Amino acid sequence: MRILMLATMTAAALSLAACGGKGDDKLGDQAQEAMENRADALDVAADNMTGAAEDATEAKADAIRETGDAKEEAIDDADVNADAMTTSQKKAVVDGN
């Protein structure tokens, strides 16, 4: 029982240490979610198309999703201190402006 408690506390400490606590995870998630919403809108539009236009629109939606995932990883890897950013700076990162 004591070993299990020690292992649990060690795992919890390691997971907290891995989190920089600078808000970059949340900011990255917001950026990824914004791209996901754009891709979802394209998927809805593609549902009203046929043939090559539908395929091209779906491919564009997939590419946008991949870009969103990459953007999320880049923000997290950069270890951005989102807590020190202004709202307009955060918006620029999320929107890509």
C-alpha cells in the first residue's frame, strides 16, 4: 500500500512538472479548436457539393485540421507564456493574424 501511494505521488509530481503552467496548453487548444471549426464549416459546405468539388473541399478541410494540430504543437513546444500575453496578442496567435 505504501509503495502504491509513493508511485501515485511520484506520477502526479511528474505530470505537474511536465506542465509549464504558463497557459500555453490552453492557448494551443484554442488555436487548434479555431482551425477545427473552420474545417467543420468546410465539411458542411462539402455535404452540399458533388464530385470533384466535394472531394477538393473535404481535402481542404483535412489540411486545415492538420494545420491546426501542428499549430497546437508549435505553441506548446515554444513554451509561450500565455499568462503574460494581452488578450489581443492571444487572439493574434489563435487566429493566425
